[in-house]
Amino acid sequence: MGGSPAEAAQRRDLRTPDDNAAPARPRICVLAPTPLLVVEIADSQAIPGRTSSQADIHLHPGGQGLWVARMAVSLGADVTVCGPFGGEIGPLVAQMLTTEKLTIHGVTYNGGNGAYIHDLRGEDRETVAHMPPFALNRHELDDLYGTLLVDALEADVLVVTGAEPADVLPASFFGRIVRDLRSAGRAVVADLSGEAAVAAAKAGPTVLKMSHEEILAAGLAADPEPASLLAAARALVDHGVGAMVVSRAQEPALLVTADGAHLAEGPVMTPLDHRGAGDSMTAGIAVGLGRGLDIADAVRLGAAAGALNVTRRGLGTGRKDQIERFAQRISIEEMSL
């Protein structure tokens, strides 16, 4: 079978590999463009000796890339995170991550990392303050790209997550790293939105995951109906994406490949905190591919990780044994539209 090295790698990523090729502990490299600090203010009345006027305050490292990395560690992967750390907050976040069983390869960042302050004392999470990070300058972009490229070439799977706000990294950065890793025969799972998702899609990632809201916001589909989302996903697959995964909140996720379209269906959980479900799903897919699973079984593992994560208070957290057992309850059913 002919084709470019990237096309050959795409076919290899989506088939069931030999058992001998599957690593016991997959190596996952995660691009985390915007690591941040999350400060949470919680009700302290449940703590003996505390009054209603006092608060319980927690500090957490956060951001999409870190939540993906945390779940990948929970699933037994060796995880390296590449991202910028600087200003007053960056060193603090990096230090906090030393307890997360992650390898951190950071680059200097004069602008400084961002932060959120959330108040959890009401019925809903309230954002009290948000300090967004600054865009990386050209020297910082070069350092981040080189660090990421070298680490990703030594990994089984690269996970590319987005920046928040989007202008921290140019969209071309995502397209370039996906193209270079695919040309080198490495699997790439991209969880992106907006212009970054479009740039990555053109470079042909192994898997591109987007929510249905992100597909609508990017103008790729006219409405959230399954037929419209399916048409958008098929168009991206036709243009080089190995597999499209479309998450749809409480509805079954769509899996679209050149071989057809499927629904990932399973028990619907009552959410304690819906945030982090998509990132956990991305981590499960990446770890599954790193283990040597085919795309359907990798999505099954990802769907289980996402479903169980909404039942927990910690974003990107879970227990490997529970997730793997729950994955047996996720079915991948062919769509009939």
C-alpha cells in the first residue's frame, strides 16, 4: 500500500497492532499551553470549630492540559507535560505539580501564567476573578516548540490541548507540531477548538476530538443535530483526520472514521461537576492508543473516564480499576442515519 509516511502511520494507528507492540506503561506527552492556578473558596461549616463567617481555601494547578495529564497518570501512563511557566504564579504551579507523578518540562515565560478564583459556597461555581496569561513571544514559542518536539518524538502518543485564551499560541503552532509528529510516525490526539482545531485538522492528527458546541462555534456544522455533526466529522476525516470524536454532553459521543460512524453509549451518570469530563475522555483515548488498543476500544476507555469523572469533585481524577471496569459497559454501536 502506497502513500506518504504520515498516511502510512495513520493507517497503522487505527488498526489493531500486534500484542507485542503494546507497551505496559504507555508514554504520553502533553502540550499544556496555559497551565494555571485555581483558587477555590469553599464552605467551612462542616469543619469542627469553624463558623459560617469563615471559609475553606484550596489551591490547585489547573488548565486543560494538566487535567488531561492527571487522568492519564491515573490510567497508568508515564506522562510528560510541556508548557510555559513564569511570572509569580508559574513557579508555584510547577512546584505543586511535583506531587502529581508528572514529569514537567517547562520553558521560561516572561508574561506569566494565569489564575482563577472560584467561590463554591453557593449552588453554582462563581468566578470571582480571572487573570488571563499573556501571549508567548517568538523566543518563548521557539523554546516551547523545540522542547515539545523532542519529548513527543520519544513518546507513544502526543496529546495536543488548546490555549485559553486562544491568542497565547498562534493556530499555526498546532498545525506545525501535528504535521511534524505525524510525518515522524507518531500518534497525535488533538483536543482543540476554533482556529487551532482547523489548523490541526489540516495536518492530519490520528484523532481530533471536539465538542458539538466547538464544532458549531467553528462554523463546521449548521446545527447540533446528529446528521449535521456527522456530516462535519465526515468532511474532516475525508480531508485527512484519522478519527473524529465528537462529545455531546449527556448524549452519546460520535466516533467517525473512514470505515464508518458509531455512537459510544453507556450509563448516564448524575453529574457532581461536569467540568473535566471532556479532558478525561481525551486522556483515556490517548492512553488506549498508547496501550495498543484500536480506536473503538480507545474511545470506550475514554468515554468511561469522562463519565466517571463527572461523579467526582476533582477534575481529571479517577481510579484506574473503576474506569477499566466501567469501560466494559460502554458500547460502540454503528450509526444508522
